[in-house]
Amino acid sequence: MSYPMAESPRQNRILASLPLNHYARIAEHLRLVELVSGEVIGETGEDLEFVYFPTSCTSSLVSHTQDGDSSELAMIGRDGMVGVHLILGSLRMNHRVVVQCAGQAYRMPAHVFLEELSHCQPLQQLALCCVQALIAQMAQSIVCIGHHSVSERLCNWLLFNSDALLSVQLHVTHEMIANMLGVRRESVTQALGKLQADGCVASGRGRISILDRDGLVTRVCECFTQVSQETHRLFERAGGLSDTFSWSLPERSDISAISGQGLQKYQDAYDFAPVGFVSLDAKCRLLQTNLAGAITLGIQRSQTQAADFLSCLSATDRDIFSAFHQEVLSGKCRRHCEVRLQAGEHRSERILRIEATLGEDGQECQLVLIDVTEERRALAQTLEREHQQQEMLAKQPYMLWFKDPQGHLISANARLIDGVNRTLDEAGLEKLDAQNMPWQFAKAAPMLSASPEA
């Protein structure tokens, strides 16, 4: 069963096809990276440090001759991954991997991927599916190079990248496409010019816009359809197998089966909740956490067992939380506190609101972690503006401010209006104090200066 999620690793088809109980473990090791066009993320003969799961970028397996000429062997997008040689037991790259269209991908350390591959059967099936799809694409490319025109191969290249990126805007140069197709740059420019004249594309400097996808489909060779259908067939089969491995239940009564499915849904809701859930023992050691909790604390779920929660907090707030923790364990009613989360390598200091309650066994403290950093910063800025307003008024003892019936502000020196209070009342002028000053005035206050005393 597939659970695609927008703006997440699950935009990649391999990760989206994994059952959630397997994906939850793998997700801890995925890190988002931005890849730029032309970037080399794997070199021939070298060990690959990371495997990559593209979500909004494309890359190519490229082979080079001794003379420096290059040719594209296969393209990798959201349907695949970079690092298939690991699946086949090789630690070194067989080909160079070059980013074609810039975008995002999620990477995982190669050794972690190999470890997951050894005991996660659904990942094995999906990874082998990726290998088969690449083999099919490479085999078809041999036919394509020998029997189809540059224009047909160009349409194939454009359609693949557009479908992989879910975009009609491709940021790529004619030179790069020529290197991938193994042809002269002039041939690509000429083929693009014809497609542009037919209204299929619009070509600019470093950019190609697809205007008529159906027009490209009518001009592409049969290789595009064959590779697309084969990839779809392989993933459909692998998706079905992964569902069987993960969700098949032993024979039991229908009521028990329904109950088991319900428990799985609750587990999924806990794992992927948008707020952090954390359980602590009596010594403030972590017992359990969901994904959001682990991400908030900057730790991996596989390392949470018996980890010290206090070490994640700012040193000045540890005593505050310890007292709060003991109060909860003593059986008092549910309450909350606010503490600062220690800055990490990839995050600044955060402010957490922690809701806590005592577990059913009386030995466990259950926490909900809510990030209120932005809310507290906004409040601090508001208080600072009010403080500046008060200071400005305090420094202008000889200046009084009034508001007329139309709401206009009028300032006057205090000595000039001594003894004319009756006149002011008749004019309908309202004297203003600090609390009644208009908000816009408070913002402009630092720019105002006191009038000279008469």
C-alpha cells in the first residue's frame, strides 16, 4: 500500500511504496539535499558514500570514452535511486552520475542502506525493481541510438525529465543535452528549433519550456512508451509484493483481523503525528518517541533508548524541567512548562512548550513537545516596541500630544498651553497618554525629536 506525501521523501516512488512500518525506520536516516545541474554525485571506480532518492531532480548514468566523448546510458528520476550497484553487491560505481535538472533528493548513508536491505524484504523487492527498470532502459537505449533520429531521441529525453520533475520548465542547456545524447550541439539546436517552430517547446537561454506535451508524444520514438510501461509494470508488481510482506496477517477470526488493522492505524497516527510525543522514565531517560519527537530533539529513534532527555535542554533550564518532571511523577494534575532546547549542529536554540501527564503505570512521564519559538519571538518584539514607546514619551516632558475630532495628531509645548485647558475643551482636543498613542505612531517614535522649549 502506497502513502505518498507532498513535500516529503515519499515523493520518491521507491520510498512511497514502502509500508509505513518499514518507512518509519528508514526515514530517520534520510536527509534532504539540493542538487544543481551538472553536479557529479558519483564517479566511476569510486565508493559511493550515499545513496540518493530523487524527488524533484533528475540525473543520468554517463559513460565516457578515452577521447572525452560521453553518452547517456540511463536516466534516474522519482521512479528510481542512485546507487543500484550496491544492490548487486558492488561497492564501487561503474559509471559517473551527473545531475541533469536541478532539484531536491533525499540521501542515506550507503552502509545504512545496505543494512536495511539485508532485513527489509519490501525494500529488497523495490530495489531490484529499480535495477530491472534501469536494465530495460539501457537495453532500449541501444536500439534507440542505432535506429532513431536525434529529434525522436530528444523528445524522449524531454518527456522523461518533464514527467520526473512534474514540471514543464526544464533548466538545461543545449550543450548538456548534446553530451547526454552523444551528438553535436548543433544537432540538438536544430532539432529544438523544429520543435519550437511546430509549437511543441519554447527554448531560451538555459531553459526549455514544454508547450505541447501531446505534440512531443506524437514525435517521440516507441522507446519512451516501452520503457514507461515496463517501469510501471515492475512497480505495480513490487508494490503488490511489499503489501503482502508487510500487511498479511495470520489466520484468525474476522474480529481479530479488524482489531489488528485498527491498531496499525493508531501506530501510524502516532509515528507520523505533526507534534512530538516522548515518554520518560523516573530518571528523565527516553523510553519512546515518535518521528516528530526525534526530529525536534535532533536524535535518531534507534538511539533514543535510555538517552538522557535533560542533555537536549539548555543547561540553564535543566533544573526547571527536573522539578516539573518530579511534580508530574508525584501524581499532580496535568500541567505544562516552557524550556529552551539546546542548539545543535543543524538548528538554532528553540523554545518548547511541554505538556505532560503521568502514565497509567505511575512510573512513566508522557510528554507532548510543541515548538513555540516563533510565537515567543513575536511577543518579545511587541514588548520591545512598547518599551521604546514609553521611553520616547518619558524623554519628552515638555511635549504634549492631542487628537482632534477627526483623529489627527497635534503636538504642542507644555508651557504654551498653560492655563488654556478651557480652550482646549472647546476645540474638542483630547489629551493623549502613552497607553492611548496610536500604534503607527509608536513605530515612528524613534524618528521624532522633542521640540525646543519656548
